[in-house]
Amino acid sequence: MKTEFRTTSPFPDQKPGTSGLRKKVKVFRQPNYLENFVQSVFDALGDAAGKTLVLGGDGRYFNREALQIIVKIAAANGVGRLLIGQGGLLSTPAASCVIRKHKAHGGFILSASHNPGGPDEDFGIKYNVTNGGPAPEAFTNAVYARSREITEYRIANVPDIDLDRLGEIKVGEMAVSIIDPVSDYAALMEHLFDFKLISSSLKSGSITLCFDSMHAITGPYARRILEDELGAAAGSVINAEPLEDFGGGHPDPNLVHAHELAELMYSAKSPSLGAASDGDGDRNMIMGDHFFVTPSDSLAVLAANIHLLPGYHDGLRGVARSMPTSQAVDRVARAMGIECYETPTGWKFFGNLLDDRKITLCGEESFGTGSDHVREKDGLWAVLCWLNLIAVRKQSVADIVREHWRRFGRDFYSRHDYEGVETSVAEGIMAHLREQLPGLPGKQFGEYTVSYADDFRYEDPVDGSISEKQGVRIGFENGSRMVFRLSGTGTEGATLRIYLERYERDPALHGQDTQETLSELIALAETLSEAKRRSGMAKPTVIT
């Protein structure tokens, strides 16, 4: 094997966000762009020689081409073994599972998560560390610093490998194992859940199911586990073939983009459980017959009931939620006498808490839930949680949630997204909000009196690291809350997210419409942020 040392120049825009480096495909296809970033990762690692790494992605456009480049750079940097999902496929939670099971040094995951795919759309890459979770900020900062000064990269001058044939080959001195992308993950799921009970319920028809894979990575996983192993009726998994452009759709599991599923669940032919997952398989949407479960409520319901599932009979050590996620799970934690941690957005912040055994369950309002079984959020795992819970409790999705509200109260909750806002405008909105913070406490707006107003600051209870300016929080004396933050998951402009929450204890009021219940908060959020006026948008792009 001949190793080439190719001269290159730095790119100024390779700073990874909360979920790695995401750009348009045309950006990644620039000469040396991907190569620079991958070599910067190896340079920051400094100790990859002889180690085992995992490699795979969500199958989006450019996935295969990028994989071949990474294989050659890995060989040139002395990697001992690569474990690659067949066809170049690995869901993000499955990649975490494989890293942990095989005690790999880490791995590259190629995905832009829930962003659209195709020649003119998005691509992404991130590095996960030994615990299977996203690299910590100290490491991603080191990668970025290296990318700003890189002058050459190493690459093996070898032919492309066959990604589709299971088995082991050699690339120079490096062993490459093409593995079944589903088997390790499926074995872990069988350990955590009562497959026998779920299977009996599905085969008897007492539970019916529709899982929308949105032409993304979870198709092979859902078919293998839900249909082949558990016996869900053929066709229960729809849009199951992963496509490079996700069938022209937007693989984001919400009521807007998963409209085919939503229409079914609000029809006369609705099954017991409807679910969807996203581009790389780490997000989930849960629905019942004519009933939508918010991600915040899903986290809270699972926290209150997860002890009923085989892998969690010992209960919860603690729970955690991202700061914008509703406070519903906090109420469960208080009732259970366990700690509830509030973290910035980004799954990496849960990793320290999980590794230090402070928590068992965690989640984000952006359709992400997970536990200590891997170090990523996990869409199909959440669906299996709900299937197992329905089978144990013998109740509908709606009845389980409504009973939960009667016990703990309901947090009416919604997220309003303004997508594609010019970055300077979005930053101006946040600056305008921050300027108002000192004068807000004590102010009254109708029935809402401000009790606190701050820019969220997080001190990690495990390593003491500090994360500043994680989102503007405005809390009210009646328990209501609004949060403003800019999302780091897009590739063009900025996305302003406004989170609105109102707590209601009275069960007689739990059936009210969410947007109507939040109408005063919605109006107040516009008054304080001037989001519509400043962005020039008449309404949010997406409301969930």
C-alpha cells in the first residue's frame, strides 16, 4: 500500500456544531474539504494507530463516496481495524451500540440527521468517542483548531472497497470488517424489552402498528425487529427503503413532515400506535389513535413507567432533560425522589451524566429520547418502549398519557421554529432579548408575572466544564415558561426556536387546544422578541 502526503490549505468553516460538521453536499465535494476535516480528526486523536474504529452513515447522498475517502485516510493513519455497516449503513444509535459492544476507540458517523438529502441538500460528519457518544467540546475545538492550520493529509492510494459484501478484507495493514448493521443493535433491544409479550400482542391484533421510516436509515432496523422478529403485520413499516434523497421528503419526524403517518393516525383506520423516525434513526415521534404525544410528555411518561420494562426493573438512578424541554419530567422525578438534571441542548451533555451513573433516562424536546443502553438518542428504542408499555398496561396511548396528566398535571407545550433566518438578523433577535433580561423580573404581562429571566449557563456536575449563553429563559410565577435559542442543526442561515410552556393542574382543563391555551404566551413572545417583524416572516415555518 502506497501512502500519499497531499498538500492542502485550510478551510475557515470547519467548526463542528452540536452534532458535528454539517454543510451542503456541494461544500463537502470541494477538493480536499472532507479530507481536511477527517485528517484533522486523526491529528486531534493522536493515538489511532492500531485501534478499532466504526464507520457508517444514514445512506444519504454522498454517503458512499465519503466512506471510501475515510477508509483510505484511516489506512494511511495506521488504524488497525474498521467496522463498517453493510452498504455503508449504520443508524446513529446502532453506531453507538457497535462502538460500545466491540470496545472500539470511536467512530465516524456520516449524517445530517433530520435534514433533507440529495445533491443540492445536506451532508454531515461527526466523530463519536470510546463511550459511543458524541465527542466532547474540548475535542471538537481541537479538531477545529487543527483544521485552521492543516497543510497536508495522508491518504492510501488503493482501490475502493466493496461495501456490500459481508466479511473481512485488508486495506494495506488495516483490517476492514463489513458487518450486518442491524444484528448487534437488535440483540441489545431484545435484552431490554419483553419481545415475547410484544410479539404476542402484535400477532393477536391487540396492538396494531404503523412505523414510518421516511425512506431513511431505520427502514432495515424496523423491518427486521418489528416485522420479522416481533411479528407485526407485513407492511406495518412504511417508506422502509433508505434512499439517498429520502424519497424527496424531509426526514424529520413531526406532524408536518411525517404527514402520511399523521393522516393515517387521525383517520378511521388508525392503528393503536403510530411512530416515525428521522434520517439517522435517533429521533422519534409517537402517536396514538387520534392522539399526538409531545416528546416532552413521552419522556415524562416513560420516566414514570419504565420500571415495568425488563431492562429497567431496577428503576431510575436519575433523569435529565435539555433546557428547552418541558418541565413535565421534573414533576415525575420529584415524585420519585430522584434527581432531574437540566442541560444545554446537545446529546453530548447527557454523556457525562450517563457515564457517571447519575441518570438512566434522558431526552430532548426535539423528538429525542434515550437511556443508558447507548450514548445517543434512539428512535426505534423509544418506539419499543411504547410498544412494551402498551402491552403491559393494556391501555391505549391516549389513556396512558391522560392518566399521567391526572396524576402529575399537564404541561401545554409547543415549539415555534423560524427557519432560514438571515444569521445576522437571528443574532440580533437574541441580542435584543438579552438586553431586556435585567429589567424583566417582577414585570407583569396580563396574568403572567416574570419570576426569573436569564441566559442559561450550565456547569457540568461531573467535569466542572462551563457552557455559557445556551438560550434565553423567561419564567413566570404560575409555572409557565418561554425559551428562545438559535439551533445549530441547519446548514443555511439560522433557525430561531421559541419554546412555550404553560402548566395546568386542573384535569377539567387538560383537553383544551394547545395553541389556544398558549395564545397569550405566543403573543408575549412576539412582543419581547419581535421575531416576525425582524425576520420579515408572517408566521413560524414549523409549529410542533
